[in-house]
Amino acid sequence: MPNSTTVTEFLLTRFSDVWGLRVLHATLFLLMYLATLMGNLLIVIATTFDWNLHSPMYFFLRNLSVIDMCYISVIIPKACVIFLLDTTAISMAGCAAQIFLVFLFATVELLFLTIMAYDRYVAICQPLHYPVVMNPRVCVQMTLASVLSGLANSALHTGNTFWLPFCQSNVVPQFFCDVPSLLKLSCSDTLINQIFLFISMVVIAGGCFAFITMTYIHIFSNVLKFPTRGERGKAFSTCVPHILVVTMFVFSAGAVYMKPTSNLPTIQDTINSVFYSIVPPFLNPIIYSLRNKQIKEAVKRFMRRMVYSGKKNRMFEALPFC
């Protein structure tokens, strides 16, 4: 950190200072957090222990679920603490770690969503080439490339942000640390940082969104050629929620990160941040588990095995020892 930095901690901002509303906000966040963890954990368990789901699509779905659990765990627990307790402080190191992890998981999630769209494109439009194109080695390579890209992107923005001196107000107009809000607190020129943010959003978020859009255009054009309405409906029910979540994710993040720092409205910024940081991890299990017959069947089989195992253990414990 430069020697000119005088701020040693930041103060995060609640949605409201009224105690009843603070409890309500913490309760809503906690319920979404628990639902997200439970839904994604079920997906991870089902796709790991059911051999019928050991395919590239479910491999990336399992990775996405792990990223979702990590992503939301970086934000919601700390937010609930500042909602319920009197202190809203977060240390400089804690703020830097939160920004690094948020950038990392958000970038990797967007890249995974892009890969999953490509996986659906190959499966629907080029089914005969699917085993060759999406072989296990390629899947692992794309996963590693996504993680390394996320690490590079998060390290770049975290380093550029905390290289700046913070000698003005230490009140972050946000319920978690993010780069645009911190740039408003710096007492030096942040033009270079804003340029890096803009380029990153255009290249990564814009590039992924454009690729996903073109992919689904090709998918929908092929789906319309399916002979039966049931097959078309099944394909649309899988693809449409996916692209809606991606659209919400990209546009809400772009509304925050691509605006000039001086023009960021606090309320709008806070609302948009909820839609790119909390809502996608919450919706992904609903889209990919409740609407997926194979996932539901795998979860039922796992639960039956757990119940049977529990009954068997209790019967063994009840047997008298000789």
C-alpha cells in the first residue's frame, strides 16, 4: 500500500438503519443463502454420486454449483453481520479479499455459463460430434482456463484498486466491497482504473454475452426444426431460463461497472449489485434442478439410499451382542 493511504478500514452501508427493516433484510438474505447452499449442494451430490450424470453437461453444472456456493458465501454472511450488529466496519485486508473473491467467482461463473451454452449448442446442433468435441480432456482444459482467467482478472482489478490512496471518507455506499464504490473514496485520479473496468466488462462480459446470444440463436433455429412440439418445448424450457439469467447477470453488472464513478447513484447501484451478486447463484439451482428430470431422479435415488442406510444402521445397533 502507498504511504499516502490513511484509511485503515471501511464502513459498509446498510439498506436501512431501522432495526425492524435490518432484521427483515438479514432474514431475507439468510433464507436466500441457505436455499442457495442447499440447492447447489444437492446438485453437486447428485452429479457426483450418480454415474448416469457423469457427462460434460453435468460436469460443468457441478462446477457452476461449487462456484455459486463460494460466490454467495463471500457476500451474504458479512452483509447479515452488518445488518444485525452495530458495527459495519471491514478491514482493509478484508475488503481487498472480498473484492478479489467477488471478481474471481463472478468471472469464472460467467465463463462457465458461456461454456455450458456452447455445450448445449454442440449437443443440439452437432450431436454426432459431441463425444469428440466435448471429451473429458477438453472439459478439464476449459475449466482450468476459466479459473486462471478469473484469477488474472481479479488480481488485476484488486491490485489496481488498492494501489490507490484512500484519504477521503471511508464509508462505502454498498453492503459489500466493490471496485466502483471504492474508486469514489480515492483522493487520486481514477481514470485509468475506470478504463480498465470498462475494457474488462466489454471484453469478458460483453464477449461472453455476445457468444451466448449467437449460440442460442443457432440453437433456437435448430430447435424450430424438431418434428414434435414436446421436443421443442423441452429444449426451450432448458435454454430460455439460462439466457435470462445470463442477461440479468451481465446487464446488472454492466450498469454498475461501466458507468463513470461520479455518476453512480447509490440506490440504483445497490439494487443492481443484488441482481449480479445474489440472484444468479440463487436461481441457478432452481433452473438446473427443479426443471431437470435427471437431476430430480438422481436426488431421489440418493435420498432413498441415505434413508435405507440409516435404517440399516439402526437395525444393526439394535442387534444384541453375543
